[in-house]
Amino acid sequence: MREQARLIILKELAQDVSGSSTSDWLEKVLRDEFGIPRDRPWVHAQLDYLAEMGAVSVREAGSVKIAVLLRMGKRHVDREIVIEGVQRPSLPEV
């Protein structure tokens, strides 16, 4: 489930015009759209993992974290590279 959630987070960031999002928004997306009901500390742990892997940058803003997609994260979403611990995106439909 962690690997899937990490991919969902990267995809959500990639879809955003600014390439960024808050942990509270990502928590809502995981819960409401993908049925992954985890608390904010769990989401923070996934963001921290993605930051350690160079996929996102993370900064704290009060009780939430703000994640910004980095080139490596975008390359994973685009299937150009593989980031360990992150589910691979499925192939695009033809």
C-alpha cells in the first residue's frame, strides 16, 4: 500500500499546475479517491521517503508539509526511471 500511495502522490503533484500540494490535500485524495484512509503522520512519512529518494522536496508549514515535485519524481511518473519503493505507473492505453 505504501508503494501505491507514493505513486498516487507523485501523480497528484504531476497533475497540479504548480507541481505542489499540501499533505492535508494529499491525505484527502488518498482517502476519498483511492480508499487509502491513513492519517497525516503516515502521509508525512511517505513524503519524507519520496524526499529521501529525490522525487520531491518537502518543507513544513505549521502542521502540514508542502511537497514539490522534482525532476526525478516526474521522470518516474513518465516511466523514464524507476524509484525504489514506488509503484511503477501502468503503461498508457493505446
